[in-house]
Amino acid sequence: MGLADLHIHSVHSDGTATVAAILHHASEFTDLDVIAVTDHDTLTGALQACEMAPRFRVQVIPGMEITTREGHLLALFLETPVQPWQSFVETAEQVRLRGGLPFAAHPTCSLGKSIGKARLRRIAQRYPGLLAGIEAENGALATLQDNAAAQDLRWELNLPALGNSDAHSLTLIGCAATVFPGHTAADLRRALEAGAVVPLPVRRGDGYFRHMAWRFALRLGMGLVEGFEGREGTDGRPRRMWVRAI
């Protein structure tokens, strides 16, 4: 079985790592077989990653996270860019026309640009087969209940589900991943089209909590949130956590 992380950001959008650093880290410090560099509204980093991939262990597929008027859409196997700020449906249709696979990125995220449950239900009912699936496990979410809601929605709509890190730094790459039969990018595409993929739950080690603390401090400094609440388990780690958005 193969392991893929299909939602990673580089310095070409709001990530902190270069494409070369991402490829090196994924090759040397993770068990991933396939990754996708999916910067916001640009394919520059993804295409650079594809060019550099033969020098590294991991295989790379091109993609981007596209901003639509209703939320973010994750486009995989996309080799020509799609214009942002169209409707979610128009964007997904453009991805399909270009030979890519459209997924709803973090569809239930309460803090980010997400399509939301109600709208996604309507799209799935009115446009069956348009979406290739949804992102059910997202490693960058500050609210753990969002992933649980996405998992519920995945089963309700009977859609394939991805597990991705949504990494903006090297330490988060692979903290969530997708299991698929095989090990290559071609195997992954066949598995995605057949719905033969399984999202792995987010792994929250020390690096994860350091990263989320940094992101929370940044958002607090920017005035985007007003506080933090959490509960600790017997091991001292938060079992549930969330932020109060302003």
C-alpha cells in the first residue's frame, strides 16, 4: 500500500518552505510515496516540483488549491491553471475539462474558506460525479471537530475521502495522509478514480503542537481570533481544542 500527502504549500503561496526543501523532507524524513504541491491559485510551485521530482525518492503530481467564490477547491493532476474566483461548480468543471480531479478542500472548516455542508450537499445532489471526493482529514485545522464533521459528510454523500496535511511548513508534511493500493502516481490516480483510498487520521506530535501554537499566535496578533480553549487528557495533551473567531 502507498501513502500520499496531496495538500502541501510552498513559498510560491503562503508556505514557508521552498519546493526543493519540501521534496527533500518528504523523501528523507517521511514514509510518503507521492506528494502534491498545491499552492493557492498558482501552479508555479507544482510544476517546479514535477521538474525536480526525478532527483528525489517521492513522486509528485501537479495541483493547486483554487479560491472559488464559495470556498477552496483542491485540484489534483492539474497541468494548466484554473482562474480563481469563479463559482465552486464552474471551477470544478474547469478542473475536469483540463483532465484534473476536483476535491472539496477542508469542506467543514469553521475558520477557513470552505464550501460548507449545506452547499456541498446541494452540489453533490445536483451535479453527481462532478467532485472526485472531499478532504476528510486536514492536518492544519485548529478545530478538531471540523475533521469529524467532514468524515460524517463523506459517508453521508458517499464520496471518496482524502487525508492531507495542508502543510505550510516542513514539520507538518505527512501528519495526515491518504492510503492507496500501489506506490506510484499512476496507481494513485487509478485509486482516486475508483474511490479506493482511505484517509489516515491526523498525527499530532510535538512538532504539530508547536506549529499550531505559532499559527494561533500569528492569528491572535492579526486580530483574527480572540481566545483559545482546550481540555487536557491524562497524558497532558489537548484532547479537544478550538479558537474563538472574531
